[in-house]
Amino acid sequence: MLTLRFFASATLFLVAIASPVDHVAQTFAITVENLSYKQIFTPVLTVIHEPSVTIFKTGTPASLELQYVAEDGNATTFVQLFESGLSGICGWSVGSELTFPGKTYNGNVTITKPCQDPHISIVSMLGISNDAFTGISSVPLDVQHKISEQVTAYDAGTEENNEDCVYVGACAGSHNLRTPGLGEGFVHVHRGIHGLNVTKPGLSVEYDWRFPVAYITVSST
């Protein structure tokens, strides 16, 4: 009996350590449909990670990496962080093009290392805004089930929503400066574009949106 119990325990232990390895080389197809009228989505960042990693979370301050995505549409600092060997990162990809209204981003992401309980996060800036972005955060991955989510737009809370084209990089001739006023200080559902500074020039309400702003799917290939 002692031998049998030891064998059973050893078997369970082997299953526990082998399970993450089974995920390596698994590829997932990603789609992000832009449902807005005039907003442009910046290149999509997709990350597969363990539960210990959080790309964004409502009610908490945005990381510096998320700030660069939400204000500039630039995922470089996230990629640099991942390449530095951040624990819990299992794979990532960054799109190469903008996603225009009515269009859909199609991409892939592959798990490149053993991954315990893989989750997926996706972020993309709403380009004609101060610091709006959309995406999903820490959604559990299951190779047997497709993820389909209608998602809202979030405010990173890192920049004042003054809607002044001097501070919005997508405006023609803009230097994309940082706003003098502070942001709200935490990630939350965005309140939209209200045409506050149309005479400066600024953003018109044509760039506003309603829920949902995007439709995201994730499926194993």
C-alpha cells in the first residue's frame, strides 16, 4: 500500500509539472473589430501571461507602459519589459497597422514558453483621444472554447481629457504634447468625446463613441 500511494503521488506530481509544458507552441487567432464611427485603433498588443501579471485593471493607476499605449499608441515599452524577462509572460505580438472604423484587425499570438494557467490581455489606443484605449484584461484561455467579447473604451487616467489637438497625436500637425493638467489617476470607463475645444482646433463630437467600441475574439488554431 505504501508503494501504491507513493506511485499515485508521483503521478500527480508529474501531471502538475507537465501541464504548463503542454501549452507551448499553442497559437491563438485574434480579431479586433473597430465598431466606432471615426476612431482609429492603433496597432494591437496581445499578451499571453500567467495570473500573476496584470496589463491593466480598472480602479488602479495605469502603469507607465500602459500610459504610452493609451497616450501615444506605442507598445514599445511593453515589449521592452517582456523582452527583459518579466516573470509570467508566455508570449506576445504587436500588430503592424492601424485598424480603421468598420475594419477588423486579424493577428496571431503564440505561447513560446511553459505557461501555468494562461490568460490573455489585449490593448489598443483609440487614436483620436487624449488617453483612451480598448481591450480585455486577464481573460482565462481555454483551447476548447472561443472568447467573444464586446468591449468598452477605457480612460487610462494619465492625461487630462482636454480634447485639444495640440495634445492629441492623431490631429494634423499635432506635436502630441503632454497636457498641463493631471489625469484622473486611475483606469476607468471612458466618458467619451464632448467637443470641448472645437475652436482651438480640437476634437469634435464626431469622434465620440458608444458601447461597445470593439468586438474581440480569441480562438485556438
